[in-house]
Amino acid sequence: RVPYMIMGGQAVLAYGMFRSTKDVDVTLGIGPDGIDMILDLAQDCGWKVIPADARRFVSETFVLPCVDPATHVRIDFIFSFSPFETMAIARARTFKIDGIDVRYISPEDLVIQKVVAGRPQDLDDANWIGPKSAGRGPDELRRALRQFEDALNRPLTKDLEGILKP
């Protein structure tokens, strides 16, 4: 009932690159006011909510970290309703996993997300995914990153140029 997409390391794995990741990052198409729905989901699934005061933590960070006690896998629910994430959720790709439809961030949006994050592992991921992200074209990726450059006041398109080189 909640628009979502899997992103981060799990999405990199979905697109075929083997890499280690310790969590599942789920971007939700709702703001922090939707926390009760996610707390109910966590309870129904038997997941442990990590912060003692989940509502305060989410209001400060927009993230609800949980852990599955059976597998010890961490699940980070990221509350977001920014224009970029709303569009990225709409463009998400669906994969069948054990007969269940699971929505993953598109390769193009994953490249943007990884370049914005800017950590060495993220840029390595973006370099690997870059050739798979030709669907929207380099000009559209540049435009999206310029918006982040303006908002974050830091250069990003130079990292994209290295990724887009054949």
C-alpha cells in the first residue's frame, strides 16, 4: 500500500554486480507522518525497531532502522517525498523474486543516487552501473545532477562524465 523502491547495495546486486552489503535500503514514497503504517508493518513481520523513540528518530533523520531477528539483516526505511524520489519510485523496475514483485530503483536513478552520495564505494558502483543506464541518456542524467549540485552546493557532474566515458 506504500509506494517504494529498493536502492543502494541491494539494487546494485539486482543489476548483476556482486558486492557485499549489510542492509536493505527501502525508499518510501511517504513522509514521516506515515510512520505508523511502517511500524505496523515491522510488527507484523517480526522486525525489531532499533531506536527506542522511533517517532523522534524518524522526525530527525527521516530513517527508520529495523532488524530482522531471524537473519540479522538490517532494513532501513527512508521516508521521502522529494520530487526526485517521487519520480524515481514511479520509474522503478519490477523484478520477480520467489514469485513476488519487488521494485528496484532504475539503473539511471541509481547512478544519480550513487554520484550524489559520493563515497568511494558509491562511485565504484556508479561506474559499474553507468553502461546499464543508457535508457534516459546522458543529458537527462546531467540535468538531474545539476539540480543536486545547486541544492548541495558541490560539483557532481564531473563524476558523471568519468562514468559516461565508453
